[in-house]
Amino acid sequence: MIEPHPTEPGAFLLSCEQWLDVPRERAFELFGDAFQLEAITPPWLRFHVLTPRPIEMRAGTLIDYRLRLHGIPVKWRTEISVWEPPFRFVDRQISGPYAVWIHEHTFEEQDGGTLVRDRVTYRIPYGRMIGGLANRILVKRDLENIFRFRQDALARLLSNAPATR
């Protein structure tokens, strides 16, 4: 699920996909509501959206969050840099715990449901050596656990029979 990025030295690539038994528009609708992130993020992160409702999703929208990483409070700001409903969108970190965080979400009609794909390019601060060590020791495991939780939560919210890949 996570490997060194093939074209960005010092960065990593997280890739995962999940088939959901709902139409693409329904899957995209859930992801298009920033407040649904609270429902699909593990409780141990204490994740909350700080931007007041309603949030108009479009390219250029800024969204503020707070969370806890291993007990340390973190504020995170993202920008929706691409917004193409119901096919894809990209959010990128403006400020937060990563040196780089670019998360592309795509939605493809498949077998009467929707294949949701995530591709996250991320880089950890403090350079390649320390960042690589931090990724091996902590970050990779955390992200894999977060995305596994998210897939289970999405299956509960949207699907009758979950199927992950």
C-alpha cells in the first residue's frame, strides 16, 4: 500500500482502492462533504473539522482541521486543488504535519458500483534520512491503519457487502 514514490525522491506513495456497492454520484457525495471525514477517521486521531458549515466544495476551497498525532495536537489546512464531480478531486496540504501531502481521490463506475481509488504523495519533514526513518518506524504504519479504518467505515456507511482491494 505504501512504497517509495517512483518519481519524487524522498517522497512516498500510498495507493489503495475499494469497491463500494453504491452509484458513483453517491460515493462522491459522501466524500464531497468535508464533515464526513470525522465519521471515516479513526477516533484515536480526535479529528475535527474547524471550518464552519456550510463548506462550498470547489477548486480553491480551504478547509481547516485539528487532530492529535500520538497525543500531540496538530492543526491541518488543506486546499481542494482539483474538483471534478463525480469523477475526482485532489486535496493538498497547505499547512500541517507533512512537508508534502497531495491526495487524489478518483471514482469509477464498475460492476454496478463504484471503485474508489486513493493516491497520496507525501513527504515527511526533516529531510530524506530522518523522514525515511520516521516513515519506517511510525508514519507508514499509522497511515495504513488510518486507511484500513477508513475503508471499513466507508463499507459500513455505504455498502451492503464490503469489498476491499
